[in-house]
Amino acid sequence: MKGRRRSPVNRRLRLLLAFLLVGFTVLLGRAAWLQAVQAGSLSKLAAKQHRASVIVPAARGTIFDRTGVQLAIGEQATTVYADPQQVRDPRLVASAAARVLGVNGDALNRALANKNRSFVYVERKADPAKAALLAKRGLAGLGFYPEERRFYPQGSVASHVLGYAGVDNHGLAGLELQLDKTIAGKPGSETRVIDALGHAIDVVDQQRAVDGRNVRLTIDHTIQANAEAVLRQTITRWQAKGASAVVLDPRTGDVLAMADAPGFDANAFGSTPPAVTRNRAVTDVYEPGSTFKLVTVAGVLSDRLVTPGTAFSLPYSIQVSDRVIHDAELRGTETMSVARILAQSSNVGAITLAEKLGPERLYTWMRRFGFGATTGVGFPAESSGFVLKPDEWSGSTIGNVPIGQGVAVTPVQMAAAYATIANRGVWVQPHLVSHVQGAKRVHPKTRRVLSRTIAAELNAMLQNVVREGTGTLAAVPGYKVAGKTGTAQKPDSHGGYSSGRYVASFVGMVPASRPRLVVLVTVDEPRGAIWGGVVAAPAFAQIAGYDLQYLEVPPDAPRP
């Protein structure tokens, strides 16, 4: 009997089954190899592709003025970033970001097309509303996280004091730099699980950020804004290169205002020349001229070489070594008391008194008043000024230094020196920070420079300067004013003095009977007039008069 022939259908089924069995065996072997041999490396690759570590910025502390007004705050922003490896269409994403955020689309397209990178900033600290519009597009590879940007709500007010913080919220200048460790806080971190579109779907590890501490300043934003306004008016009136002002409370050392003009908006610091952003009241020096005569007079009185009434016969000029120095106004030989020497700002008289002191004692008194050393006001790059040691003096130095030449001071040093007279002979360290959140208050350093008696005598003599001397335009109706004018030639590049460039200044205290304020004004290179009593004294009167009314300080003199 012939055998039955096998059906072609059955053969095809068996052949298909054999192929399936071989394929399954190959797949099973591949899976076993992947699990046994490359499991570790693939696991790491998967984790890298689906997890991302993100820095969580700390909130920067707020800077307040003494009344609680916000001067520097953190404003909510959104940082937009991208993972080029997750971006499907770089040109589409770049075009969308350019339209919504206003970024450079071509540059972004080139960055997104680079698949060797896994992180690219689209825009740091973008407007949250605009970032939200872009997020709604659901574009693969884009990510968003909240961030803070520094904002200065008062604009240009106190900008030279505050300085500014950069895009990474690190202080770059001013108190933002000085206090950076205090107000910056400590950033945290998060490890996020990312989906295929680059969106965070879970947080698997977290280290919380520690926010920065708030700081309250001694600055009063109202007093500050007024001082800045007066300086702007002054440099316009006299076509001056610039001007500075310091307002101190002599009893506490609180700096109520520290102003410079021209000013700038701290929110636009990036477009402002660095020279304009410098706090010249602390970092820059000038030769003070006649305001420095106070040091010589204080020295001869304290060392009991003279009394305010001691009289001298003074010619118009005096020879000191190889120099002939004269008074500002032509006159004959006159008899002047020590008080009148100060009131009339006599160069010859000041030099005559300094010769009684001698170089060693004059230098000692300069140092006692704080010249030649930083005040410790708490501001970066504070200058110590310049004071020659006696062994460096030439024969003519005794004729220069007593009238404020050959020395260099900062406005804050000079204000602190006059505050010593106002505070009955006690120097109090000027400072800008009142207190830091959560920290113990730090009391300013103090030291006695003069006796109460000598301070009172100097106060009375300085009142004569305003009442009948060179500072009559510094008068404030209803208040006794004590102060001193200064007019100083600026040094030139050849070791001499310029014939047409001056610094005009006035520094004084009000009310003179019980001083609450010391105000200093310097005006750099005024035109049309150069005298401190003409250029700076009226600005002093404007600032002092406004502040006395604002602080509701009772008058101490009858109105004329």
C-alpha cells in the first residue's frame, strides 16, 4: 500500500513554527545577555536620560530703609531652559521662543541643534506671564523653573549705596556686594524625573534652600531722595562735573543719606558706565581745603597753646620754606583772634597756628580725627585717604597741610570729623546697616577726641562762620548753624595744582545748640563760581532745612 503524501500546508506550518522558535530563542538570548552583561550601564543611561538635577535658588533677603520701605527686593521670574537631546524640531522651538520671549532665534536654533549638549538656557529670569504662554505650547525639550530677579523699587534712590546684584543673584557692587553672604542665602537642589517631552513628573531627591536674611539700613529714603534732588539741581546750576552729600546723625553715627550726582537706576546697571555707579562719598578722595582748618584749631586749643580769643597780627601773605602763601582776599596786616581766623578762613592764620603745633602734633591730631584710616562705614573699597607721616614732610608741608592741601580725605571721613564736634568731642563710627534679621545688633565704635569744653568752643566758633564769616549762605531760618566752607584747587598731572579746577564744599551741624544732623556737600569742578560759601553752602541749607522739618526738630533760634 502506497504511503500517504504529506500535505503542503502542514509543511508550511511546521516551517513557520521552526522560524518562530528560532526567533524566540534569539530574542530570549539577547534579553538574557542585556540583563546579565549590560544591565548596569543601561540602568545608568536610563537614569541619566530620565532624571535631572536642578539647583533650587535661595530667596535673596530684602533690604529695607530705616522706616521699613523696601529698597531692594526679589521679584518672581521664570527661567526657561532646553535639553537639545529632547528637542524634536530646533527651528520650531527657537522660532516660538523668539516670538514669545524676544530672544535671538537664530542663536538659539544653533544651540538647540547641537545634540552633544543636554542643557541650554533659553532665557534667564524671563517674565513669568510670557514664560507661561510658551509653556502652553507643550514643545518637547523645554523646561521651566521659578527664579528670583533683583528689583529696586525706588529706582535711582540710594542706588550708589545699594549697588546691584547680577543675573545669578550675587552682589556685584555696593551693599549688595558687602552683605552678599548675609542676604544671598544657601541654594538647595532637586533631582527630578523627566518625561519624554522634558517635563518634570516627580521629585525623587530634595535639599531645601535656605533663604537669605533681611537687612535694615540707617538710610532714610525720604532724606536720601531729597539730598539727591538737591545735588542734581546744584550740578545743573553750576554746570559741575558731579556732587556728593552725606547726612549723619552725630549722636549715633547713623548715615541717614549718602548721595551722589549724577545718579543711575540700579535696575539698569548694565547700561551704566562704571564711573557713574561708584559711591564717591566713600571710595573717592579730594583735597578738602579750608574745612581741614578745624583740625589745626582743635589741636592748638586742646594743647592749650591758645584760647579762642588769642590774637595774632597777620600779614596778607606768609613765607613757608620755598613757598609764599596768601589769604583768598587781598587785605592789609590785621589783628585776628583764633575765632576770627576760623570765621574768615585765613590761610595765613591757620599756618601760624600750625607752626605752634609743629609737624608731630599736627599729624597726631589728624589721626585722632580719623584721617588716614577707613571709618569702617561698612562699604566695599572704602578709601583711607592720604596723610603724610612727619618724617615724609618737606619744609613747605607745614604750610600746605593746615589749609587742606597735600592731604586727601573722603566725604564720609570729613562728615565724621565734624560730627565729633557736634557730639561733644566723641567720634562715633559712621555706619549704613542698622541691623540684620536674626542677628545681634552691633554697636558702633566710639572714642573721645576732644574734651566737651573744647568741642563747645569749636561749635561756637563754627557758628560765627555762618553768622558773619564765609558761610552766611548756609543759614537755615529758625535754626543755629555751625559749619565751615572749603574751596580747594584740584591737583594736576604734573605734581602741581590746576588753575581752573576746584572742589567747593561746606560741612556743618544743625541745630547748633543741640546738633541732630551733620550735613556735608562737595561740588566737583563748578563753573561760574568756585567758592564753597557760594556753591556748596546753599545746597547744605536746602538739605538741612528740609531734613529738620521732616524730622520735626524744634527751632533753636528766633526767625529774623
